[in-house]
Amino acid sequence: MERAYDRETLPLPNDDRVTISEVKRDKFAALRYRERITEERFKENAEILVTSLKRDGHAVIGEQISAVYNGPFAPPFLRRNEVLLRFANERRE
């Protein structure tokens, strides 16, 4: 949502498939990777991100999220994918 709007002034969607919901603000860590999205590649990158967060003393909260930003016909070397993980603000020592 653009900063110019708030919940009351946000325009209503023109498409019934689009819904507006409020999402609690949290901190996420992201790891970007390229090439085609496969379950194996996603799991490998998710494990790298989990390991990094734990190494730095952060607690991971919830499931890994796959973010895919390109269509299926984009060349593999130009694709942008991310693993997203929500993590606790406080660091564990």
C-alpha cells in the first residue's frame, strides 16, 4: 500500500479475486538465488539462510517462504528467486 493511503482511504479492488488484508509488521531475512525454481534448490537455499540466522543468534519463526519474481519464460540466468524467513528481533546469546 502506498504511504498516501490508509486503511480507510485505500481504493477498493476492481477484481473480486483481490482481497485487502492487514499483515502484522515483522522482520524477514531474505536470500536471493538465480536459476530455475526447484524444490531441491529452494530447500538448499533455505537451509543456508536458517544456518546463517542461527549462527548470528536469531530465532527463526514459522515456515520458509518462496518468492518467485519472474515468469516461466524468463531465461534462467536472469531469474530472481528468494527464500524468506521471519525471525525474532532479539538475538539469543
